[in-house]
Amino acid sequence: MFSAADLDLEDLFQLKPKGFYRVENRDGRTTIIVHRPGEPVEIIGCLSLGHANQVRQRLTDEGLTGFVEGAR
């Protein structure tokens, strides 16, 4: 038997049944990488921070778990 303490963040995300997404900053642009079980990885290049927030909210509404890189 294992506990959540034995898993790192990536392992915990893999346990999410609907998938997960990660918000990253790449070359000054906000990018959202979406992982859904059984589907190829989707990379969304956002046009602005507002656009990134809309995409993030849509994915959350779909039941995906999100991680914002560098958030405090």
C-alpha cells in the first residue's frame, strides 16, 4: 500500500480521471499544456493573460486539475 506522501506531483496528476493541465511561461508567452487520458498532449499558445485565464477556467469547468507554474 502507498500513500500520497510517497508520490511526487507528476504522479498525483496522473491519478486524475479527467486529466490535468499545466500553465507555463515560455519565451514570454503563456502556454497551457493539457493532458487527457488516452489522448495526445494538447499545447495551447495563449494570446494574452486574459485568454490564458479563459482557457484555464474552461478546462477547470471540464473537470481537469490545473497547476500554474511559479504560482505562490
